[in-house]
Amino acid sequence: MGWTAWTISGAAIALGVLVIAGLAYAIVRGIGLKRRIGASGRAISPLADGISRSLSQIEAGLARAEGGAAELSGEIERLRVPVAELQVIGRHAALAFGEIRGPLGWLAGIRALIRHRAR
């Protein structure tokens, strides 16, 4: 059985039809994919814009928070000296109350005794 011109021609035509059908199928599927990608891109674009705006708002908030933290640290440092001074004054006041409490205790006791006897 030999290869004749009709057999080779028929095989070439069948191969051509299969290649053309395959290319047409690939082109149709590619166009459909391109449309779906475009639709997905249009659907995702507003979400991405919203996320981008939210991120910029978060970054601005973080910058404000960092500025506030630096300002707060400065205020804390500024108040350390007056707090230390108040602690020293408080210790001295506590010692002074201890010194005064002794004589006042005697005076309060005498006053209570006078009231008790007056009854």
C-alpha cells in the first residue's frame, strides 16, 4: 500500500482543519479570558482604591500618633523635675506633721479631759 497524492493531500487538509479549529478555539477562549480579566479588574479597582485610601489614612494617623507620643514624652520629661520636688516637699511635710502631732495629741487629750470633767 503506497502513499498516494490523495492520501497525503487528505492528511494535509485534515491537519490544516484541525490546526485552524484549534487556533479558532484558542482565540475564542483567549477573548473570553481577556473579557473576564477586564471585568475582574474593573470590579477590583474600586476595592483597591478604597484600600489605598484607607492605608493613607492609617499612615496619617500613625504619623499623628508618633507626633503625639513625642510631645507626650517631652511633657513627661518636663514634669519629672516638679514631681521630684513635690516628693521632697511631701517627705518634709510628713516629717513636719510627725513633729506637730506629738504636741497636738497632748492638747487634744487635755481638751477631751476638760470636756469629760465638765459634764
